[in-house]
Amino acid sequence: MINNEGQEREKEFHFSDKEFKFISKLVGERTGIVLSDAKRQMVYGRLSRRLRQLKLTKFSDYCDILTGGHEGELIEFTNAITTNLTAFFRENHHFEYLKETVIPQIRRNNAHTKRIRIWSAGCSSGEEPYSIAMCLRETIPESAGWDVKILATDLDSNMVKRGSEGIYTADRVEGLSPSRMKKWIRQGTGENSDKVRMSSKLRELITFKELNLMGDWPIRGPFDFIFCRNVVIYFSKDTQRILFDRYADLLAPKAHLFIGHSESLNKVTERFNLLGKTIYQKVK
């Protein structure tokens, strides 16, 4: 068996308890994400790349840069730590419920305004809001004359940029049906033949913005539904209570909230009713 000291010698960079605690505290302050000791190896792996890029040899030197408040590196630090795992139509039952139940309800309720507002909070590289946009356009065609807007926000500036561009490697859309590929996906040409781009008919529905959920929200609402999936698993219960209360304040009466498959509002808030499969409806 190799002891911790032996493991540390085999690593490229020394990573002390003090440095991990400093980084965990800074992550909590900037993002609300709680890093347990079990995440130490993940943190080491992600930040080691930053040390190499900065040509540093010690984590202590990197911590000094962060302590100095270098805003550019603080952004890179935050981007490196935050998780960006996503896919088109991930947890597909949410999108089926959206098309079959939620959007028809909204069409009836908002028939007088013909206005729909959606928020994809924690949108990562954009697959989620583009999936929402497909559902909307397949249910409410452009010719129907509805005013539809999707706000897509994420803490990671790199992900926001990628989502805004709407360009992906071809393997990212392999799971889409042939009809969706034909209607919504544009194949690249020449040196970009291995890339695809989302149709302008989808891109025009979505506004991508960088947003820290722990900070101020320059957002008015009301929203007809919100997706916030696989985000709160990193937050403490106290932070979750604040977050979901703020979501409820921005949702229209009886509007829907979609969260991740491993998340729950049980003992977090009483402002939503569970409809099933991590789909909630605002009650107050």
C-alpha cells in the first residue's frame, strides 16, 4: 500500500491540506459550490492544467495569484472548477413533458399576450436551451406569431461563448432523430466538415449571458418555466433554500421548474409541488 506521502511524491505538484482548504473556501465564496474532501483529486486534476499553462511549479504560488485578486485568473479558476456535463435532450422525459403538457398549457394561458419567457439556468455549453428551442419551434411554429425568448445563463464564460456560437462537433448531435437533424442542424463544410451549427431559427430564440447564481440577478421575469438541472447538487441546503425561493419569485403562477435527476426540493422549499420525475410546479 502506498501512503499519502508516497502518493504526494508521485504527483506533479505538491497539494497541501492548507491549499485545498483555501481553494474550497474560495470556490464556496464565488460559486456557492461545496467541495468535500472527496473532490480533492478532481480539484487537483483541473487546476494542475492551470499551473502548467502559467508555468508554475507549486500550488502555493497559484494560491498567491488568487489571493492577489487577479480577476482574469479568478475567471479561469472558476471555469476550471465548475462542471460542464451536458447533452442534447439529456433526461428526455423532461422534454417530452414540456411538449405534451407544459407548452400546450402555456399556449392556453398566454393566448392573450402570445408571449413566452424561459430560463435555462446553468446552461453549460448550450445543449439544454437548444433542446428547449427545438421543442418550442416544433410545438409553436414561427408562423404562429408568438414572442418567444429563452435566457440561457452559466457561470463559465467559456461555456457561454460556446453556446452563443452554437457550433458543436458532429458527434454531439449523433443522438438526434433524422427529422431534427434535417430541420435544425447545419453541417459544416471544408475544413469545418466535422462541425455542425444550430439553425439560426433556434439561435435567434436564445440569449446567452454569463451569470453567477450567487450574485445579483439583473432579470425581471416572470418566466413560464425554468430549467435548473444538476446545479444545486453542489450547493449547501441553506444556499438551495435561497436559490429556489428566488426562482419562485421569478416564476409565473403555477409555472414549472425542472431540476436534475439526483436533486430534490424535499425539506428545501414549500413553494413547489412535485409532479413526478423531478418536475415541480409553483404553488406560492
